[in-house]
Amino acid sequence: MAIIITDECINCGACEPECPNNAIYEGGVEWTFAEGTSLTGQATLADGKVVDASKEMAPVEEDYYYIVPDKCTECMGFHEEPQCAAVCPVDCCVPDPDRVETEETLLAKKANMHVE
């Protein structure tokens, strides 16, 4: 499952530089699939929608840091545990119960974003 940041976030920003997928953004900031990945051209969202990887997308959250679920791999293929959760001083980086993904799915997402 993807990780989410709860509204208990204190906006310290400790999580953002730890994300190997560049899936964490400050509240109110637009994001793209291409940022921090090797994606170019088209990107496919979990709902099947295809978008331009360099297109700026609306912020997921306005008031505090957020994680783009379509970019989150729970650090699979990079680290043994989600790094955002490991460094969060208030434990607000938690699994998203509404977005359960298998290890296989997370690793496939990672392989798609980081062409080696």
C-alpha cells in the first residue's frame, strides 16, 4: 500500500529528501511524474488514465506535505522500510488503508519510474 501523510504533519520537511521516487511534496506544490524519475513521454495512473509525465498536476494536499500515491513504492527496491516513516518526528507517515498494493505491484511501479 502507498504511504500517506496525515493532517498531524508539522511541515518539518524531513521526509521530502528521503523519498527515492520524489513522491513527497510540500502542501500546495504542483507535481509531475517526471520529477526525480526517469519517466518521459506518457505515464499511466493507477486508475488507468494516461498523462504526460512532465505535465504539472494539482497538489494532493494544500496545507501540509503529501505523498503522490501513484509515485509511492514504499521504498521497495531501495530500502527495507519507507524512509519517510523512518524519519518523521511525529509519526504521521502511515500506510494508506485505501490503497493496498502487493510487493510485486510496488516493484513494477519502481521499475517503470527508474529505467536502469
